[in-house]
Amino acid sequence: MQNSDILTLNNQSLPPDLGLPPAEDIDAELLDNETMWDRIKIMLRKNKLAAASFVVIVLMCLAAAFAPFLTPYEPNKTSLKDRLAPPSREHILGCDELGRDHFTRMLYGTRVSVMIGLLPTSVAMIIGTVLGLMAGFYGGKIDFVIMRLADVVLAFPSLLLAMVVSYTLKGGIISIFLALAAVKWARTARVIRAQTLSMKEKEFVEAARSLGVKKSTIMFRHILPNCLPNLIVLLTLNIPESILDEASLSFLGIGAQPPSTSWGLMVFRCKPFLFEYPWLAIAPGVAILIFVLAFNFLGDGVRDALDPYLKD
Amino acid sequence: MAKYIIKRILVAFPVLVAVSLILFIMLNVVPGDPVTVMMREHIKPELIEVFKERMGLNEPIFVQFGKYVLNALRGDFGMSYKLKRDVSALILEAFPHTIKLAIYAALVAWFIGIPAGIFSAVKQNTLVDRAFMSFSLMGVSLPVFWAGLLMQYLFAFKLGWLPVTGYYSPKYYVLPAIVLGWQSAGTIARLTRSNLLEVMKNDYIRTARAKGLGEAVVVVSHALKNAMLPVVTMMAMQVAGLLGGAVMTESIFGIPGLGRITVDAMGTRDMPLLQGSVLFITAIIIIGNMVADLLYAFLDPRIRVE
């Protein structure tokens, strides 16, 4: 901790308005053998908002996993006598136009968002990482082909490309999976390629090469671990984006199909009742907002914490 | 500069061609042929073949693509299956509505985003900063369609201040512009803030302060000029995005712009209209990004050197 004391002292001894930025708490605690994870832990301790967001995300994931235990109702069981019932003790958020418990359907909808947030994003990022590593490492024609393809994908507005893909595949959750994966790999590939290019020139890669280590081993054992901070930051950007994209596509009727549930689809289905039964359309939107906001707050904190690694 | 411009255009052109090829292939391999969509179910199977032949659907896909591109270059994007009208006419009808919405939204984004970013940077790590940044992060996290519905409920239905949907006078554009602009404002505020903070670390800012200049002068006339470079580029890119990308907002507020016809074409499986509008939107965005790059190079000579 001596290190940090000196830093704070130095900072205090300077006249206040010399234009120097205040030594950030996180940097002050940076020690030589600190890992990326230590920095994230320190950030979570300092940044209350990010910590709270982390808790919210964990809670929502748990709610998705244990949905059947958290509610006495079935998500698809209709009951005409409860049609458009207002919120009450039995039905916290009331019932929808088919008398299904709204809260229950929202709980089950969490599953779609968690899945969409994680699965296509991970697939896209794995593909993007492998392609980015190859492009950066091999260079030449491979690099040219992969990067021009990435340029083309990035030229499309992502929601439109996802729309066209779901059009081709006739809608449904699976087509959203594929659509999002098809759109999201390109950015990862671009970032990982840039990182690979700078890593390729480093001594440790040179050393591995002169020892005759296989190319694939150099790529995946030596270069890939150094891309981890970039990948984590990309993940924090991609997850909330995917969740929002799924919600938008489902809202347009080309995502999740009834009777399955998804927050976006629920807003879409309850739109006609907006003026008489506003809570029906508003509640799922609140869920989307909270979930996405939590990811963005956490992502912001993580980005700040990993900043020194990214400049490498 | 001229060399840079030419280089940048040469990069954009192949991308545009590739985009249209990919789009064409994706939309033309769809199972279920357009003739059935056009004629609905009650058509004799023999007639389907006749129509397919007449529409050139039996030719190899690359020949079809070649014809499509040649026609598109002459402004002919084919005829809408459902509306039985020229796709280019439909696009040209929709575009002015989108332009109007994009301008209003951009104004909202700039008038909120830039001052918010400056304030946050000047008051870094204070309550004001946190509030502005949370607000802008909220803009980025907001599902646009839901924000639209919420505003319709609140300002149109409950308070009755503004109309719910439509496009008849500027009043109708207030809610859509706020919904759409908030999102862009968030991005602009964050970019302005981080760039300004970066620039404020420079020696010349310290010199300006040492000369005894007031903080406002230092920020506005010394720091802001350099900090705004990337923001201006972002603004240009956003306008391109707004021109093409107001899909959700237009559908919710019933504005018959480009986004709206794209969604409608999707719903009715009207392939030529979908293809034409997506291609048009993508072209706008590609060209917009190119303009943004050129603008950046024009404003910052350092870019041109490499």
C-alpha cells in the first residue's frame, strides 16, 4: 500500500488547478503482480453502481433458471375469467388478453433474454476471435478475405441485416440466434486482429517461434490469452446489444413466436391495450431496461478497470 | 487530400457491390417463390411456371443479380409484389418523411448530447457528471419501441399534449424525435466527455491556465476545438444512421418513412420492396460513413498524412 500513499501524497502537494487529472483510486492501488481479475474486483468494491448491477444480473439469471419455483402459474395456461385482470394479490402484474399470469410470463421471458444475451453472442465472439487471430497472424490473402467480409457485414445496419436473415429463415428464435451470430462476429474479428498484429511483434511470440512451436499453439496459447481483456470488454458491449436486438426483432414479430414468450414479444402483444391496461406493455419494457442497463453499468466499470490492458 | 478522397471512394464502392450481392443471394434463396406470394394461393400450378419464366426467375442467380444491378443503376429496383408499384417510387415517397425525422432527432441529440458531455467533463466525478452519464447510458439501454409506447401513453394519452401517431405537422414529430434523439444524445454525450477529458490533460491547456485565462475560455476555445473532432465524425455517422435506421420509431409513430416500408415489406414478404429499401438504406449509411471519414480528414490534417 506504500505505493498508493506516495501517489496520493504527490497529488495533494500539487496546486489544485494545474490541469492534472486526479490520481484515480483504481490506478493508485495497482501493484506489479496484479491480474485483470484483481482490477475488476477492486472496481466492484469502489464502484457501487457496477456492483449493484452485477447483483441485479445474477438475480435475474437465477430468476430465469428457477422460474418454475418462483410462481404457482404456468406461462401458457389460459384462463378466460382472468382475461385482462388488473394487478391483484394473486396476479402481481395482472393477466394478459388470454388470462395468462403476466408476471409468470415475464419470468419465463427472462430465459429468452439471458439465452439470447449469452448464446449467439458467445458463438459470434468465438467465430470472430478465431477469424481475427487467423487474419492477424497469417496476414496476406487470408487477412484480406476475412477483413473485407467483416467490412461488408459492418456496413449493414445490424438490425436490418438481422431482419433480412430472419426473413430468409422465416422467423423464430433459432433464426434470431443465427441472425445475431452472423452480425456480431465482425467487430470481434476486427479488434482481435488488431491485438494479434501488435502481439505478433512481441519478444515472447518471437521466442516461441524460434523454438519451433506450432503456429496454432502460438495463436491459441500465446496470443489469445493476451486478447482476453479486449474480449471481456467486447462481451460487455455485445450482450446488452443482443438483448435489445432480440427485443426489437420480437417486437416487430420476426423474433420469438407465440405461444413462447419474450419481453419484446410481450410488449408487442400488449400494445393494443396500452391505453386501458398500460401496465401490460410497460412491465416487460421495464424488465428489458433494467437488464440492459445493468449490463451497461457493469460494462462501463469493467472497461475503466481494464483500461491499461487495452492500450497495450 | 484529393488522393485520400479517391482512395476512400475506391474502398466504399466494392463494399457496396458486395453488400448488394449478399442481400440478393439471401433474399433470393428463400424457400417459397414470389409468384405464390403475389398471386396468393388460388393460382394454378401451370400458371406459376409461366409467371416464373416471364419474371426471369428460372435464370441462374448470378444472371438475375447482374440484371438487377444494371436496372438498379438506372434507378429501377423492380416492382413491389404487394403494392404493384415501382419500388423506386415508393422509396422516394418515403424518404422525405425519414429525412424530416432524422433532422429533428439529430437536433435533439446535439442540443442535449454536446452540452451534457461538456458539463460532465468539466464537473468530472461530481453528482452532475454521474447524473448526466447515467441519463445517457439510459438512452443507450432504452428499448426504442418501448420508450415510444411509454411516451405515447404519458404525453399523448394521459396529458394530451401531443398527438399519438401521424405525420401531419411538426407537432407530430416531437415524440419520435425525442425517442430517437435520446439514444444518439447518449452516445454523443459520452464521446464528448471522454474526448474533452483526454484533451484537458495536454500541456497547452496547462499553458492556457497558467496565462491566467478563465476556465470557461480554456474549455470552450482551447480544449473544445480539439475534443470535438471525433464527435463531429460521430455526428455525421449518426445522421447517416438516422436517415436509414429509424425502423422501430417509424413503425410505432406511424410515420411512413423508409424504416416503416421496410418493416411492412418484411411483414407481407414483399421481396423487391424489402431488397430495394434495405439496399437504399445500406447505401446511405455506407456513403454517410465515407463522408464522415472525409470530414474527419478535412478537419484533422494528421489523418491525411497516413
